[in-house]
Amino acid sequence: MSDTHILDRLDSALANLRVWIEGGEWVQEYANWVVKFFSLLDQLTGKSLNEVSESVRPELMERALWACFEDFLTLKDEAGKSIVDIYLESHPDLDSSTVESLLAAKRSRVGLFEVVEVLEGDVAVLRDILNRGELFRVEGISGALVGQSVAVRVVRIGDVGVATQTVFPMESEDRDRFIQGYEQAYRQVLKDVPKYLRKDSRQIDRARDVALEYGAELATVYWLRQVLKSS
């Protein structure tokens, strides 16, 4: 399967899932999540979500709402199930590529990256600022500039890294805040890990994953604040 086809398949799978959520029994739970996701807006901008929605262009607000939707997919209930798991159980006839795409989206987080190289076809080489400076090639990055810091949800499907619609440029001040918040959360998670396990790769990966749980919320609100400043 080509990289372009993988990206198209992911976009289609996510769009269908969003329609199912917004048109069914999960709509109220999702609405509650939207309120929580954007709870920092008032503190950082002095405006409510409705006020922000009226102040920015509709297509930009939709980008923020899509980031909120994608993060909803990563949440788990008390039984450890996500909305993706519930959706897959109720749609047993989905093809394997769609299932793989949705499960990969469920596992994803929004991280912070530096654009190292921009290639043809909406492809970029990114450096993971939060994870040992790892370099990797990501499909679906358009309009990025070399040296720019971007918050991105990268979904790993097989050996391909695909960016979802959650791609937000970060100003240096917000970039530093993001890093600081991540490092504080990471250290806090490791405090609960016995010292003899703190170098275990599985514990380190878990700590990084937990530390990024609020990455999407922070990146989206920071970006919306940038949009408001420039509007």
C-alpha cells in the first residue's frame, strides 16, 4: 500500500468514526469532552469557546475541533476501553486496513517536533524534540518551514509515520511552555516507578506516553491563541 493511500485511508476512517460519534449515543459524552478539552481557553485568552469560534475563520476553528475529536479517540473508560474499541466491536465487517488505521490513531499522541527537511509531496523529516532527537519521515505535512517547531499528531501505521490534521506551528514561547509541561509530567510519572525500573525501556515509554496525555489540549489552545492575536 502506498504512503498516499495509507493517509487517505486514515482520513476516511477517522471521518466515518466522527460521523458515528456525533450522530449516535456518544454525542453527549463527546460534547462534554469538547468543553473539557478547551477549558484552558478562557484562562489564556479571556474568551469562551463560543467567543473564540465567532472570532476566527470557520476553517481554522474546524482544525481545532478536529484536534479535539482525535484526542477523544485516545481516552479510555474504567474498563480500559476507548471509543475506537467500542466502534470496532459494533462494526465487525470493517476491512483490516481501516481497523489498523483506527487502532494506530487510538495509540497516538501529539508531540513536539522541529522540521529538519521539507520534501516533495507533503512529506517532511521531523526531529522529535521530546524523544532523544529521533529523526523520521512523516507523510501529510504541508506548508511547513525548515527550522519551524510544530505540534503534530503522528500516527504510525506499519513503518510509515502519517500526520493527521492536528499540525500546529508553535511560537518559541509556547514551544518552551510545552517542553516544560512535558518534562514536569514525565518526572512526576517516574516518581511512581521503583528506582531499579527507571531505566527499563517499557517504563520510559509509558512515562513518555502519560506525559503527553495533555499535549493535544495544550498545542491546540496555544495555536488558537496565536490565531486570535493575528486576526
